[in-house]
Amino acid sequence: MRNWEIVIGLETHAQLSTAAKLFSGASTAFGAAPNTQASAIDLALPGTLPVANRGAVERAIRFGLAVGATVNTTSIFARKNYFYPDLPHGYQISQFEQPVVQGGELTITTSAGQKTVRLTRAHLEADAGKSLHEDFHGMSGIDLNRAGTPLLEIVTEPDMTSAEEAIAYAKALHALVRWIGICDGNMQEGSFRCDANVSVRRPGEPLGTRCEIKNLNSFRFMEKAIAFEVRRQIELIEDGGKVAQETRLFDPDTGETRSMRSKEDAHDYRYFPDPDLPPLVIGEDWIARVKSEMPELPAAMAARFVSDYALPAYDAGQLTYSLGFARYFETAVGIVGKANAKPVANWMLGELSAALNRHEIEIEDAPIPPEQLAALVARVQDGTLSNKGGKEVFEALWQNGDRSAEAIDRLIAERGLQQISDIGALETIVDEVLAQHPAVVAEFRAGKEKAFNSLVGQIMKASRGKANPAQVNELLKKKL
């Protein structure tokens, strides 16, 4: 791929977390039997009129404020005209020339450092239904439960130049919409799905012809789809062919993209203002109220973690991946004190994160609450437990689900994990080891540094792993 530039822009559909649809009162709950959550408005029955959902508009405002965008005080709902069996109206209600949110940006972090991705717009639109092609004896079925579900379509400028950057952006956006509470981010249920616009060009040349890869609902699939599409386009051009502007689908079984249909341009949809919906007017007082209710945003919180808790920027960034994770950290530190902020961060980014990933659960569902992790960190910091013993206690707490305050001390006692920190007892063990290994002592005194580690190992063995390592090191240095 040398001598080629990759250009990527993403369009993301975030399902807004309202209980009702964008223009009707029908439920947006997932998993209902087909066509049981489609109202007369969703079915496009004659005489029905749409009414905008105030909660959906408010969530759009929240997003605009979170990315530093302009929230337009007047925006227009438009009809996007196309035919598809799961679109009863024959058009989709969306926004075109005047969206609710314009501009904004999102900062991402990759192996090359930080980069700002510009946002073009974010607009409200009603989702279509769903075509079902399985178990219908050669026919297709239509489920209109999703028809009218409120979406915020978030469109970037073509600022990304690699699959890594695209994934970093998608993950940052996913974290943000969950953080500000406008979308649950459930990719398996279709609440957060991305379309990737991919093109390639020689350095200095105009933008190449783009292909859109639709409905990527997994970060892993997105990475594979973009990588394949980039290779496909480069090979096609190098072989003398031309890239056709089209919409493509990613097949996870083959790891390849395949053509779906020719790509439409905006004029193909014959957008025009929806005559059934008046302009959406958002007063400055409404924007101000939403702004006053916004949570502290991830970047601001990460900066505060660095200044208040003396954490490295990397740790602060990882801890603010989600609002739940950040609140867990602050609750734990509030118990053990700021002096122990770094040990708490280490346990959360180490053992806790590994366990969450292994069991594929969120921090809110962790069987170890922040109060218990704080108590565990305190036992390690005060020398009651070694790091190894702490990990054993952590695993036991995770397995047995005992969330009581007494569980840690009970496990330490039951498993005999308490470290030997008594100086007198440690000195006796150290003296015995030194007496039993005079040759190793002589090696150390002759300048062999590795001999020191050998003696530490013998002391830990003699104490059955219960000696406090820091005190062992200090005592051994004095004796030698």
C-alpha cells in the first residue's frame, strides 16, 4: 500500500434512548414480536400526522454541546424519497439542508498520538423497518417494529487515513454517546451502527471514487472491512480498472466486501421539506438548560484525574472510557484516599479490566463493588497482603460474589494469606537463610548482584511466600 493515501469518512446511526419513536408514541423496546410495536403513523395509514418527540430533540442538543458543534435554533425535517419494502411511506423523514447539529469535532488517540476528527453534521431521522429473509420458505417477511425509531446520524469529514483511526473514532464516539446518555450503544441490537466511506488516491491527487460499506455493527468487522476494501481498490486501480461508486456489504464469513447497489447521490433522493412537519425551533433557553444538565465530559474528567490524582495521562484516559468506570474509580479513591489513587488505577486497569473482558460484562455488573476493591487495595498497601495474595483474594471475591465488607479479611484468614511483616519474625528467617547459604553471601560480597535476588528467593521460600517483600529487601541489605 506504499505510494497510496487512504481516505475514510464515517456515518454513524446512533439510536436515541427514548421510550417512544421519533414521530409516534409506539415503543422502541427491543425484542418484541414482529409488527407489535408499529402504530398507525409508523404504518403510514392515510390521515395520520407525525409529531416530533421532544426527548429525541433534546438528546440531539446534548450531543451537539458535547462535541462543540453549533446547535441550529431552526432546522427542517425533509422527506428522503426512495422505495424499499420496509419503508411504508415511500420516503424516510430525515434532515438535509438544515440539520439540528452542524460542525463539531472529536479527538481520538492512536499509536501515532492524538488527532482531531471534524464532524460535518448530526441530524435526526426516523429508522426504516427490517426485511427478514430466513425461515419464510423462499419468501421475505417485513417487521416494522423499528420503523420510526429515532436515530441521530453523525457524519464526519473524510479525515481518517487508516482503519486504526476509523476504529479509534468509532470507539470514542461509542463511548461519548453512552457517556452523555443519549444511546445505549448496543451494537448487537443495532443501536449503534456505522457506514464507512472508503477511497484511495495517489499523494497529491484529488479524492478518489468512494465506496460505502453499510451497517458495520462490530469494531472488529469494521477493521476487517476497511482493510479489505482498501486492498481491493488499490489492486483494481493498479490492474488498470476503475473504482465504481457503490454501496457494499461486508461478509464476516469470507472477510470480504461485496457489491450491494450503485451508490446514490443526494439529488437521487429528491429531498424536500416535509409538509406535515413545521420547522423545528430550539430556543436559546432550551439549549442553556440542556447545557446546565450536562455531565462532566470525558476529556475534562481525564484532565482532572491528572491534576487531582497525579495520574499519568494514559491511565486517566483509560479510566474515563465510560462514565460508570470513572465513577467506580472515584468512589474507590474516595474511600482509600488520593495517596492510593495510582494503586486503585493499577488494579482497575489490570485485574478488574481483565475480568470484565473475560466475562464480557460492563463495570455496572461487576460482582466486586468499588468499596470492596478499595478495601482490597488498602490491605495490599498496608502490607497485610502481597500483590500475589491480593490477586488470589480478588479472584475468590469475583467467583463467590460475596459483596460484604468482611469478605476480604475472612478470605485472608481462611487461606492463610496474611504477610509476615513483624520485623522480629522476618529477621529470624533472614538470619537462618544467610547461615544456610554462605557461598551465595560470598558471591554477593564479591560483586555478583544476582546473588541478592537468589537470597530473596530463598527467604520467600522459607516463609512460604508470606514475607513482606519490601521489608525483606530492606532487612537483607542491612544484614549484608
